[in-house]
Amino acid sequence: MIEIKKVLFPVDFTEGSKRILPFVKFLVEKCGAELHLIHVVRGPEDFTGFEMGAAWFSSFEQELIKGAQKAMDRFVTEEFGEDANIPTQVLMGDAVDEIINYANRNEIDIIVMGTHGRKGLEKIMFGSVAEGVVKAASCPVITVNPYRVKF
């Protein structure tokens, strides 16, 4: 018998994340599962070769993490209410690696994520996170096009 006890929803705070959320809530409710939310801030390795270099990035690392945690707290409050008891985490590094590692560490049963987050040059430079997670995950991954889902 298949049981879904833990659902991981990586959020990027774009409109796409908010559009997918009704599907995520539906899945969590129907399965009686625990929802986990994570956000991954890009690590300095993603900026190697840029004029500012990795040393520049390290001085802003803590500010980026603090800003992302504030955005996560706001997202949870706005979408689930002030009393929501949802495990959240802000991580730094390669988004695909961090999502996969979190899922493995926390025995996640299924990952739900959007197919559209980054656009244009940013997608070309950093690739598709959803594609990477689908290829590397040891649990099922549901990808949702936020601009096609109707809830």
C-alpha cells in the first residue's frame, strides 16, 4: 500500500509558487500528510566567473539567508495563517542538490514543484530545477505547470 506522509514543496516566492499552492494543499489534505516547505538560495559557486567573484558573494550570504527566511515566514503566514505549524527551511547551494538532500534526510514521500520559475537568460544559465529534481529524486516528483493548473 502506498502512503504519502510527507510532502515537500520547494518554493521560490514567484507567482508560480502561489498558483500551485491550492494543488499542494489539496494533496496534503487528501493524504493526511505533513507539508514541508524549503527555499534554496543560490550558493557562490553559481556566480563563479562573474566580475564580482565568490569573495563578493560571501559578504552578502547572511543577508540573503535572512531575507529569504523573512520571505518564507511571510509566505507561510499569508498562505497558512499565523498559527501554522509547518516545517520550513532556507538552504544555500545548488537548488537541485539541496532539494534532493532535504528529501532524503527527511524521508519525504513525494515532491511537488512548479515547472516554471526562472525565465529567459536565468533559465539558460542555471538550468531547470524541476528537470534536475525529476532526474535525481529517489521519491516520486509531481511537476505542475502553474499557468495551466486550474484550482
